[in-house]
Amino acid sequence: GTVADAEALKAAIAAYYAKRKKLPATDEDLDAPEYGESLKYLDHYYTEDGTIVLSFGDQANAAVHGQILTLSPYKLGGELVWRCGDGEIAADAEPISTSEQTTTVTAKYLPAYCH
């Protein structure tokens, strides 16, 4: 699905962070891979201070059209971990992105781990 297709982009952000000890500010900072098959469901996507912002488009379910899902990086034990939407994250995970983008997709339309 759309979230699973973000794995390559998450890996590129993690590699950037590991090498530079900071998050990429925008997509231009990354040698970003193609998004994948589910790109057709997105109006657009971008990276904002390491946070992946997915904006759903016309081919997505009508309930999520025009809505946003964020995949946000956190630091946990020296590694990057990701929070999908408003999903659970370890209590000791440290948010490291300054992006103020928030998820607007209603929880019932997201995978279970995203709410």
C-alpha cells in the first residue's frame, strides 16, 4: 500500500541522517528513490525536515482525498524509528523533526499501526 511504498524513501532519509547526523530539509537533499506503485493514489508527497508528507489525490478512496498522512522520524537508542500518523511510538523515542505537518486522515482509514 501507500505506507509500505514509503520504505525506500524512509531508508534514504535514514542513510542521510546516519551520514550527516541531521535530517534532510527537503527532497532536494536526498537521492530519493521513485515512490512506487501506490504513487497513483497521491496528489503529491514531499520531505519536510525528515518527515514524509503524503497528500492523497483523486485516485485514492474519497474518504482520504485531499487528506494528509505523515511519517515522522524519531530517535530511539541511536536508531531512527518512524511514527505513522498518530500511531504509537515508544515512550522514550525522541522526536527529531521540526516539521509541523500533521495527519488529517481519519484513523479508521489508516493501517492499525498508524492510529
